[in-house]
Amino acid sequence: MTPLAAFLIVAALVFAIGLAISLTRRNAILVLIGIELMLNAANLNLIAFWRFGPHPEALTGMMFAIFSIAVAAAEAAVGLGLAIAYHRSKKTTDLDAMTRMKG
Amino acid sequence: MIFGLSLVFILTSILTVAGALAAALLRNLVHCALSLTVTFAGLALLYLQLDAQFAGFAQILIYIGAVAILVVFAILLTRGSGIPEHRSFSSSWLAGLVISAGVFSLLSWAVIESIPASAARATPQLTVQKIGQALMSSYVLPLEIVAVLLTVALIGAVIVAMPESSKGGAK
């Protein structure tokens, strides 16, 4: 197994676990955690392709990963803010009980 | 060397995947957040093994330093009145498990089938100075856009999470 394939398989495993978390857990914050894991797996793919690609000195994959990290941080802030706001009005973060988001 | 992989890589990937699995399976939400931190640390170690020092340390600073703390705060703020949840998995957990297993098998099949055996290239001579120069020259427009996006997202998060009464307005 080449190192690139090994990194990609680890990333696929992390992505699948993140997907499983967001599809099976009932807590909204855990679903956000699953989305973060999926974004991290994508970042690992980007950096692995950058490292083993033909032009690692071109910096493109690295830059993509850095900007992706920044966007993921913004997404986490907004998502957790939404979860806190929902909990303030409805006193739950259970996704099976979240049927409407209007005030 | 096992299967042509270094022992450090195998240990780091086992740590990463075990943290993610613990986040998926544990019932206590705070334990989930802590194992998520382990996963982030493992991913940072993987970045460091890929000679991406800047991304590795940015991962440690942003994910372990900021996102994990934010997740712990959100869990503690939204925790109910001490009543533990009876069921922590949704009613359609079997379908979700099947879908994610299918996605993983598809991805790993594609990886194993399509990657040719390529030798690792020489370590790229990449310093933080080069990254900074690239950020300030050819990537300056994305950098500014990300700065605006982060500002807007953080202000928006504060406004969304603000109590209803302090927002003002005719209500």
C-alpha cells in the first residue's frame, strides 16, 4: 500500500465515522461534531494530495486546506450559536424533537 | 515498517480513528467532545508527518484551541436540568449506519483501485515565510474574503445566540 493510499483510507474512515455521527446521533451538537470530522477528513485528503502530488512546491493544496480550516471554524461558530439559540427558546437540542425553528 | 507504512503513521491513524469512534459511540456528551479533541490532535500529527508544519500547528491552534473549547461550552450551555438522555441514537440509526458504511466502502474501493504505486517525492522545501509571502501576494484576495467571512460569521453567531430581549426591536 502506498503512503498516499494509506492517508486517503484513513481520511475515508474519518469521513465515514463523521457521516455516521451526523446521521445517527440525536443531539444537534454531536451532528455538528460529525460535520467537523468530515471537513477534517477532506483537509487530510487535500494535504495528502498536495504532499504526494507532482508539484508540492506550488502550495495550492496547502492553501486550500488552510482556507478550508478557516471556513470550518466560521461554520462551527454559527452552528453552535444556532444550537444555543434553539435551546434557549425550546429547551432541547434533541433533533427528533426539533420540528420547527420559527421563534 | 508494516505493509510499507511506518509505525508512527499506523499509531497516529489508530489514535485518530479511535478518537472518532469514541466520539460516535460514547453516551456522555462531554466525553464525546474530549475524544473529538483526541481526533483533532491525531489529524494534526498526520499533517506534521505530511511535512505540512503550518497546517499542523494551525490545526492544533484552531481546532484544539478554539473549536473544541467552543463545543464544550455549547454542550455545557445546552445541557438540560441534569436528566440524562435515554436514547442517544436517532430512530433511523440503522439507515445512517448502512449509508456511512456504503460511503466508506465506495471511497476505499476507489482509492485502492485507482492509485498507482508512486514513490514519495523529495520533501518540499516549505517554510512559513513562503506561505506568508504567498498569502500576501497571489492569495491576497481569498485571504481578505476569508477575513470578511470570519468577521461576519462570528458577529452573526453572537447575534443569533443573543437573548431575545436584548436584541431590541418591536417585540
